[in-house]
Amino acid sequence: MKKLKRIISPLAKKQLKELKDFNQILYGTSRANQIYFSIKDCLQVLTDFPGLGYIEPTLQDYPQCFRTFFSIRI
């Protein structure tokens, strides 16, 4: 099975790099890399399964914004 390429916006790339640089200063290179790859893994899971979004609604979201509905024929 062919692996799909994920496209990340330039803003998201910039923010990930800034976060990695910040963590590198704060925690060191190895820990910053662990955090960075953990975030990338989470992004991959969320793109594969978008229904895993928010667990609890926030004040700005509708409570049912990530519900999945199925159409079943009988």
C-alpha cells in the first residue's frame, strides 16, 4: 500500500520549527527531538482519523463538531 504524503502549511512548519528551537534551548537537543517527533506522530494520527479531535467541547466549538454519522440501508 502506498503511503500518502502529508502536506503541511508554511505557517505550521514555521511554528513547529520555532517550537523545536524553543525546546532545544530549554531541554536540550535529544529531548527537543523527542517532543518534535511526538507532535509529528500525533499530527499523522489526527490526519488519518480526524474524528479523534476534541474530547470535550470548548467555548468556541459546537459540542457535536466531531461526531461521525453513518448512513445505513435496510
